[in-house]
Amino acid sequence: MAIHFTAKEFENRKIKILKSMKEQNLNALLMFKQESMYWLTGYDSFGFVFFQTLILKDDGEIVLLTRAPDLRQSQNTSNIKNIIIWEDKERSNPTDILKNILFDLKLKGKNIGIEYDSYGLTGRNTLKLNNSLKDFGNLNDKSELISHLRVIKSDEEIVYVKKAAELADNALEAAWKTAKAGIDEGKILAEMQSVIFEGGGDYPANEFIIGSGHNALLCRYQAEKRILSDIDQLTMEWAGTYKHYHSALMRTIPIGKAHQNHFKMYDACLDALNGCEKKLISGNKVGEIFDIHAKIFDDHGYKNSRMNACGYSLGSTFAPNWMDVPPMIHTGNPLIIKPGMVFFMHMILMDSEAQLAMNLGETYLVTESGNERLGKQKLDLVVL
């Protein structure tokens, strides 16, 4: 079986969830986030694009409701024993089947938590779910119950995070070797992905971000692929991924020759990253990281070029993105930083007027004594 954690690890996770459910007076939790299902049971699938849910009852009983293609998927990748299949057919309504399951579990009239804020629960299915469970029990939005527990990584998880960081470093090395004038962005992507897969890694939860020229100012993947000009700029954001755990990096690389403002922007990014690193310490608040990021950029004169967030938690995530939020690093976030948290901190400057970009991003593990930068590559501005 393709299960990546020990039985003891899974048991500890279940105990934490049940404790939180008891504190919040919940008799059951309906999981729709694939990350939650993977964390609790090992269940590994993209079947969440259809209706499926994992039920955890307050006595520890677990039931998965899913489709036929995920029967063997769940048997091969998880410790789930009770798997119920809803049938694909015209006018099939799996939310009514779920209601019957909950009735059989003696949850009528009970307090039921639901992961509403989930890519695995569409708006239409939410309407069906609420209609099916109307007057059945007390429904509560508990979208972040497991997410808050997952923020602090266990020793077993940290092993995978560090392997992901190694793969991300290898991808950066491949980019440095490949990128130069006359090279297609697609070739760079191919070399970066190649070393990750060859190193035992996985698909990332979202596309690598790559853009040159005018597209170097974009923070999202888009389909245009350019051939690098003699004088150019290349922005990349990517993640090494191992057992679905992510470690991200971000760089802007001048091609041929750097503009004089590239150097100034880089100095600001490095100052901001160093400032954020000093704030990423157990006991501080997450929002304090953003505030120092904003102050440093503003002091450098880049208030209009910076973002309104400078990072987020990373962990085991599924499509459509590798951001394991909450928590997001933005002003006012009151979450107290603790050992075992993993954060990607990105220093992003996009000067629309001059059409210049500069970005520097690294992933960090919070430790008892401070933090560890998981990427081991140099932070220097590399001009290719």
C-alpha cells in the first residue's frame, strides 16, 4: 500500500482532530478538503473534483463516500476501511446518500462540522448539501479545524518538506544552467521539472510560474512562452514537491545585462527577506513579518511596487494551488508563530512604469531557536 506515514503518526493526527472536535462540541466532521483526507488517512486522489466526503465521527469512526474510480484508489493509498460508493447515473444525488449515511451513524439532530471553504465542495454541491441536510442537524462551518492543526509539522512531515526543498534547489540549478538569450521558456520549464521527477518528486499543486520580458511582472502562470531576448528579465516561482509536500523558491534573473534598477530592487528584496527572517521566530505574530517587509520596501521607495502579502504556510496540498492557507503573511494576522511551522516568504517588486521586476523567495522551517532556510542555494543576484 502506498501509505507514506506510520500508523502511530496517523493515530496522533486523529487524536488531535477528535480533541478539537470535542472542544468545539462537534459530533461529526465532514471533510471536503483533499488535504484533510490525506493528512488523516493517507488517501491520495484528485477525485475531489467530483462529490466526495470523508466523515469522522466523535467516536473515531471514519467513512468515505466517493465514486467508483476512487474505490481502489482509497484502498491502495489509505487506511480507510469503510468506503461507500455513490453511483454515476442520471439524477443521482450523492448528498441524499450522505444524509442516509449520517442517519445510520446516529447523527440525526447532532452538531456537524463541514469544510465549506474547499475546492472539493463546489457552490452547486453546497446548495445540494444544505438542502439535503436541512433540518437534519446543526451544521457548522469548520473549514479551518484541520487546517489549523496541519500548520505545525511533525517530524515525519519535516523529512518530506526537506526533501522537497532539495528538489527545489536542484530545479534552480537546472534553470541557471539552461536560461540564456535564445532559449525558449518551455525548455527551462522542462529542465526544472525533469530534475524534480528524476529525484522522486511529484507534480506541484499548481503550475510553475515563469515569465520573461513583459511577463516577468506576472505573479501567475499564463500560457505564453517566449524565447529569451539578448537583454531580458526572467521571473520564476516554483516548488519542489515530495509526497505532496512543497518547498517553494522565487527568483528574477536578468538575461544578458541587468538594468541599473535591477540591482537597486534586488538590494531592497534582500534587505526585506533578511528582515522577515529575523521576525520569523517562535512567539512573534505572523502579521509582524509582513509589517517589517512593508517598512523595508517603503523605506527603499518601493511602496507602489510591493504586494499586500509576503508569503504563506506550505505543506501537503493538492490542485489548484500549493498555498497551504491559512495562514497568509499579511498585516494584522494574529497567529502566533510556533516551531514546526513552514513558511514561504516572497519578496516581490513589480515596477509597472519601468516594466522591471525583481523577486526573491525562500522557504523556512521555524525551529526552537529561530528558523532554518530550507533552500541551500545562494541568494546572490545571478545575471545570465
